[in-house]
Amino acid sequence: MSKFFKILEIIWLITALLCAGIAVYFLIIKDNDSALYFTFVFIIASIMYLLRRYQRKNQDRLANNEPRK
């Protein structure tokens, strides 16, 4: 299951980075509506990445029976 969480984490990270790059591109070519859309997608993908990262680390900690920090 940890491998599944790691893959989801990587997918959300890649999505966030791509959306950030696309948003910057649209800002450069002065298409503000598209840039705003990709900025929102970037924010959502970043939050999902952080959530998945927390879940994976929590699952790893529980699997190793380590106490909570």
C-alpha cells in the first residue's frame, strides 16, 4: 500500500509542477483567464500532494510501529 501512496504522491507533484509551468506560460502570452484556471489547478494539486505525503508518512510510521512525534 505504501507503494500506491508513493505513486499518487508523485502524480500530484508532477501535476502541480506542470500546472505551475503552464500558468506562467499563459501569463507570459497575456492569456489571464487560462492562467487563472491553471493557477487554481496548481493550488489544488499542491494541496493533494501535501495530503498524500502526510498519509504516506503516517502509513509508514504505523507500519513500523513508531511512536507519533
